[in-house]
Amino acid sequence: MPEHGEEFLQATMPAADLVHNLARRLTTSRSDAEDLVQETYTRAWVAWQDQRRPARVEPWLATICLNLNRDRLGRASTRYEARWDEAFDPPGTVDVEAEVLGRLDHAVVDAALRGLPEEQRIAITLMDLCGFTAAEVAGITGAPRGTVLARVHRGRKRLAESVRKVNRHAP
């Protein structure tokens, strides 16, 4: 059994950043994203032990992450889920002003991305941020390739317009 663990880690850990980035784009808080990443790897490990191993790990993990998030959203819409978001990080030696200025553009883009319809946000995240091809995104989401390309195109246009609006209103 230990050899399966090493093999699993060698195959899946290079995709950890991809899974984390996807989870951050699908959720609204850092703790939710961390939970989603953990659940993704847990599900992947169970499948790996059952000898259900993919030809390509990245799309497989992205599909698991996306499906788990859909399940989570479905549960949240059918019943009230009380949760405590991480409102404050413990104080540290971080230069808050420099951090905020360094992340300002990222915050604008992230807010604009969150304002997109879910299908467009997922397509853009998978293609532009995770580096998947349109065909791979189609396989992950179950949508036709042409639909994925249309979602990315429309989403990029809406994203650019949202960022432009914010920049026009900035002092």
C-alpha cells in the first residue's frame, strides 16, 4: 500500500497549484477553497486506490474539484449552512499597505471575475488561469467545445468591461 501512496503523490502533487487556483476561483473564502482542495485530493486518493487512474492527472483533478464544488453549491441552496469565514488573519509582520497596493489590480480582476455568470467564470478559470485547452475544458465541464469557446469569449468581454468600469471610477 505505501507504494500506491508514493505513486499518487508523485502523480498528483505537481497539479496542487492548479487545484488550489481553481478552488479559489470557485469559492468565496480561503477556508472554503482549502476545504475544497482537501476534499478533491481525498476523492482522488480513494479513486486511485480503487485503481481508477487517469491518463492525465490535471484534467482529472480539475473535474473532481469542479464536481465537488457543484455538489457543495447544491447542498447550500437546499438548506442553510452556517459558517464562520476567516474574517481576520492573525497579526504578523506583514506590511499591510504594500500588500494591498501589490494586490490592488488582482482584487479588481478577481471581483470582476466573480461577477461573471458561473459558466463563463469556470471556462475562463480553466482555460486562462489553469492552462487547459478548449477541448480539455469541454471534457471537464461536459459542455461542447464550441460552447466553451463562446463562454470564454463572452466572459473575457464582460471581464474587460467590468475592469474598465472600475478603472474609470477610480480616483
